[in-house]
Amino acid sequence: MSQQLNTLLRDKAWARWTALILLAAAMFFAYIFVDILSPLQASLQSLKGWDPSAYGHYTGSEMFLNVFVFFLIFAGVILDKMGVRFTAILSGCVMLVGAFVNYYALTDSFAGSSLEVWFTNNFNIPVAWWNVTPWYEGMPASAKLSAIGFMLFGCGTEMAGITVTRGIVKWFEGKEMALAMGVEMAIARVGVAVVFLASPALAKFGGVLSVSRPVGFTVLLLLIGLICFITYAFMDKKLEKQMGGNGEVADDPFKISDLKHIISSKVFWIVALLCVLYYSAIFPFQKYANNMLQCNLGISSEQASLIFFVFPLGAAFITPFLGNFLDRRGKGATMLIFGAILMIVCHLTFAFGLPAMKGETPTQIGEDTMITCNIQGISIGDAASRHDAEVVFSVKNLANPGAASDFIGKKIGDKVMINPQSVCVASGENVAVPEDLQKVHSRMAELLTCDLSQIQSGEIKARPYEATITKLVAPSGMAGIIIAYLSIILLGISFSLVPASLWPSVPKLVDGKLLGSAYAVIFWIQNIGLYAFPMIIGGVLASTNPGIFNPLNYNYTVPMVLFASLGVFALIFGLTLKRLDAKKHYGLELPNVKGNVEAAEAEMLAAEE
């Protein structure tokens, strides 16, 4: 028997790590799609009319079917019944279909189509407490269809998440399991980092801003991810044959009634609640981080993306080291506590620290000043149709440097002449006009932030207009930028501490044949928070900024305090979990590598004596 075990494919380091890379690559592409629109929040508002509420409902829609149709629970049952291979390929196909629907909703083909008209006239559910759907009356048609695509994608990606976790346990149990999970999460986190640099660049590629272009590119990546899952399936099938089985169903097969052993466990519910609290303070935050940094620091979208870029990279760098420490030394419950503390500190810094360091209102325009001008009486289409619009830019980033002299030294209340064609910015720090206004010239896609309640259709006439300077903001100095970087790095460490310790701890609490369902229940509970909080944050952001149409002027204090409060509750549950582990000896503080468990137990007994 021992001779047979020595020949298993998973006992060969190259084989199990190759299997991991295939699984992680698919999740890497999935994570890219999850946040592909996050850096484009302001552009979605100007191009497609997605205000904070519409954007929040869209981001929350990813979890709708998982939560309210219990798809994740079914996914766990499918995983336990059908095995890793089947479920991985199924999840890849579902992600691909959902992503394509999301892409189509943002294309020019959908805009103006009969399908757009149909969505405009339907899914108009009243805004009320009982409306738990992603749709509401007045929501843009593109956001409604995008939400449908995103919820289909969400079914696939969450199914893939539990499948990949189960697959890692299968290949690494008794070996470097926490390290393997840490590497998988690190690779996925790099996907988030890629998004915040690549998404704005792809959106502007070719000189015309398009929010559908980055989404379309990511659909192709998801196709590659599906190929990775299919390749993994061949390796997994070979392992199954070596283990002497024709499939993945255990001798003691899974039954639906076995779920009672999961939901009756007190410690399991503490872990699940820890998960939902922590992830609700991280993933919804990612959707708003870029815009929050722009508003709190008075910086451009590119500068905000560079700051947030270190968040997933920092998490990716440190997670494997934490996983290796957990394998060799343990201390999983302690890691959860420190992760929650760091999260609280970071979100409070975003709420109060960064705004305090924002540049004071300058008395006159300088090269770095963010300038807000109100243009009255812009001609749209017919010369008789005139509306107001707001322009936000900085002299430093004017595409036409010769226009700088027209602004330097001006003060609030001064009148200036603005030609929308000449005040186009090269850096893209400002967002675009609605899509149908791009007919005048493509460079306008990098210029105006228009009040969509006033400007609905037509073409802005490309001629000089008199504008009034209404606001001047100096970007944060070096101190504010450094604090922002440090806070993001610490949040990345927190993001590593909790997942690296949370997921490898579940097999210590649940019977092996129930592991897929256990992860599914945890993911389902997690999805409740991930569904609700983007909509909550979007609603809070809109309600605490009444009358603010410019997405660069939002006040993020209350949303950040809400995120910090989740960290407080997570800290309480973390302390409770550590106390229960000390009393019941679940082994959450013990290492994962079998050879180190006995030594750690002896050390703990000696300490108790």
C-alpha cells in the first residue's frame, strides 16, 4: 500500500504544482473580469449614465443568484457529487457566457437597439425596502443587462472558487496546503493589480474612450481560463486512476442530510461570519477605491490607480510567505485577529486621515490645481437647445499647453473662455461625455463631466464658451500620497493574513466528504455581504452627497466608516474563535504539515504545564 502511495501523481512536486498553476491561472483571469470596470466608475457615469446607485447595484448583482437562488449551495452539492473535474469545466463555461452578456450590454451594438428599448421599459421595480433585486426604476438599460451578465458570471466564479479550493486540498493535503492556497490567492490578486493599470489604458486605446473594450478583452482571457480547467481535468483524471477509483465519489457518499452536520457547528458559523464580515470590507471597497482616492487626495485617475496598484501586489507578495508560516508554525486564529486590526486602522485612515491631508483650496490657479468650471448655455444639437455643463481639469495635463496661460493666476469667480476642443486633457484624469456626444470629435471622450440630468442627447458645439471658475483644489502633497501608499500596503497585508489562515482552517473543522458543501455554505454566506454591501455603499454615497453630479467631488467619509465597522465585528469574532479553539482544541493554531503537528502539540502542552 505504501508503495502505491509513493507513486501517486500528487506526491510528485512538479505535478501538484502544475495542477495548482492551472487552477490559479483560471482564477487569475476571473479576478481580472471581476474588477475590470472598477477603475472606470466615473467613465461609466458619464458615458452610460451609471450614477453611484446604478454602479452599486451592478457590482452587487454578481452575487444575486448565489444568494437568493441558493446557487452556491447547489454548486457545493454538485462539487461533492460530481467532483472537481466536472465542476471546474462547468464553472468556466458559465463564467464565459455571463462575461459575454456583460460585454454586449456595454457595446455600441446594444446602444439604440430594440433590446435596449425593451430593458428601458422593463425591470422597473420600485425602489423600496422589499426590492432585493439588482434592478430598480430609472436604472439605465445597459446597467440592467450588465447586471444579468454579471450575476451569471458570479455563479461561475463562485463555483470555480470552491472548486479550486477543494482541488488544492485534494492535491496538497498533508503537504504544503496553506502555501498552495497562498500562492493561488497571490496569483489571483495580481489579476486585480493588472486591472487597475490595464483597464484605463484599454478603455482609451485608439483615442476614443470605450468602457466595453476592456470587458471584451477579458472575455478572451476567460476563454483561456476555460482551457486551463480542461487541461487540469486530464491531470486530475490520471490521479483518480492511480488512487484506484473510477470517479471522485467517496466510499461513504455525500447525502443532502449531511448538511446538518455543517450548519449545527458553532465554530463553523463563527468562521463563516468572519468570512462575510472581512470580505465585505475588502471586495466592495475595491470597487470604489480608485474614485475614493481621487476624491480624497484631489489626484487623477492614473495617480489613484498607481496607488491602489500596490494593494493586490502587496497581498500577492506576502500571502505565500504567510501560507508557508501557517504550514510550518500554525497560529491561524491569531492571524485572523491581526488582519482585522489592520483593516480597521486602514479604513479609518481613508475616512479621516486622507481628507485631512488634501491640499487646501488655493487662492489662484497653479500648474497642479484641479479646476472646476461651469459652462452655461452650451449648444447641443439644435442651436436653440442650450444646457449647463461642468468641466474638470488641471493645467498641468492640458493636451494644448498653449492654453495654460489662459488659466494660470485666475481665481474662483473669474470668467474664462473654454473651447471644449482645446481643453482636452492628455492624461485622462477627467471622464467622458455621454457616448452620443462623441460625434463632434473623439478627443472629447477625455474631457467633460456632464450633468446627465441636463444633457441627454445631441452634439456639443465645438466653439469657445464663457465659463465661471467654481472650485479650485490643490492635490495632496507628498505626505498625503505617502500615507495613502502605506495604508494601501497595510490593507494588502491584512488581505493576506485573513484568507491565508481562514481557508486552510476549514478542513480542520469539517469531515472530508463534506468539504465541498462546507466551502459552498461559507461562500454563500460571504456572497450575502458581497451582494448587499456594494448597493449599500452606493446608496450611502449618493445620499451623503446630494446634488453632487461630478464623480470627482464625492465625500467618502461615511462609506469608509461603514467598512471600518465591519472590521470591528470581525475582530470580535476572531477573538471568540481563538478562545473556542483553545477550549475545544480544533487545531486552528497548529501547523498544517503533518511532520510539524506533533512538535507543535508538544510545545503547546509544555507551555500549559
